[in-house]
Amino acid sequence: QQQPSGGAGAPLHSSGANEYSNSNSANNANGNNSWKDEEYSNHAAAAAKLEARLRSQQHSNLLLASTIASSIERGLDRELHAELVRQGKDAQGVISKICHDHSEDFLESVGKVVAALGGPCEGVRRMLEEANHELQTNTGHTMLHTSIRLERLRHSDARARTLSSMVHACRRVAVLLERARKQAAL
């Protein structure tokens, strides 16, 4: 029942694994390497389960793709869309109901975790508050005041540049007016 290697449904173990099993059967008869055979059989069982799950997923995906393609060819895509939206809403309702049904258990378990970790969490909270206070007073406060001062200085610099350019423009106008008066007087 083996398929050629490299196919979509190719088995996860190769024929080399069977050779390994056959070569070790003599050792098993003597009682040697029994843990290896048990490990191999567990691996083979897990590989078979994974292979079956992959085949099932591939089959489901092919079936879904075929259904969608068929509905598009027949012009039923709007109906399919409506049905998918309806099923999505139904699924959302089921999820919401499950969450609602189990919310008390969840909150209770969270309460137990908080109660169990209350002491260590309180110590961590206290250390974080101290670190935050130190950051605010020793560095954050100073940095904030320096930042505010820097912004004020930047605004003052911008105003000074604007005023300087206005003074230069007025000086230029004054020079041009003086030249115009001299030319008018001649």
C-alpha cells in the first residue's frame, strides 16, 4: 500500500525503515534493543496517525475546492456566500455560547492563580512602583523639564529667525526707498 515517494499522500516512513525493522528482528529475539523497537513502533504509530490526518485534510480541502468551483460554474456563488455567512454567524453564536458557559470556570481558575501568586505578585508590584517612582523623580522629571525647555527654545529660535528675516526685508525696502527718493530729487 506504499505510494511513490514525493507524492501528496506519500507515507512518512520509507521502505528503509522496514529494512531497519527486519534487521533488528534478530536482536529482538535475543532481547537486545527492545526499547529501540518500542520507540520505533511508537514513532510508526504516530507517523501513521499524522499521515491519516494529512490525507483527511487533503480530502476535505479538495472537496471544499470542488464545491466552490462547482457553485461558481453554476452561478450559485451568491447563494454559497449567503450560506457561508449564515454558517459563520451560527459558528460565532456557538463560540459565544461556549465562552459564556465556561466563563465562570475560567474566572474562578484565574482567581485561584491570582490567590496562589498573590504574595510574589505583590512583591513584583512594589518593586515596579519603586522603579517607576525612581524613574520619574531621578530621570523622568528632569528629562521632562529639559524637554519642555528645549521646545520653548526652539519656538524662540523660530520667532527670532522670522523677525530677523523681516528686519532684513524692511532694510531692503528702506534702501530701495532711499534710492527712489534720490532719483526723484535729480
